[in-house]
Amino acid sequence: MVRYLEMVVYICLAISICNFIAIGVALKKKRPIFKIMYFINSLGVVAISNLLVWMEGVYVDQNNLSGSAITFVLNICNIIFFIASSMMVFKCRKAD
């Protein structure tokens, strides 16, 4: 079961990277985008990733980090891509 959850976290990270690239291309070519759609899409992917980490049991207690460390690191990367893409979304032009 844990392997399937880890696979879904990889998929969430791939979607976050694709969103980041799409926003970067739109920003570079000065194309308008639907800001709310990209923000909600990225937020949804991060929420799913966080819920999967919670389901897997990754939590920090007083003594050690329990759970899969790679899933925890992937989740942190997913959050970083969310923050970066959210900052880029607000620089893009709004679609009519």
C-alpha cells in the first residue's frame, strides 16, 4: 500500500513541474492565462500530496522522523513548486 501512495506522490510532483513549466512558458511568451485555474490546480495537487503523506504516517515526533523520508522530501519539493508557480501566476496577464 505504501508503494502506491509513494507513486501517487511522484505523479503529483510531475503535475506540479508541468504546471510550473506551463506558467513559465506563458510568462516568457507574455500569453494570458486563467490565473484562478492554475492556482486552484496547483493547490489541489499540493493538498493531495500532503494528504498522502499524512496517510502514509510521516510525522515528526520528539525522537525521530517516522515514515518514508523520500515521500517527505518529495512533498517539500511539491510545496516549493507550488510557491514558485503561485508567484509566477500573479506576474502573468489575466485572460479575458
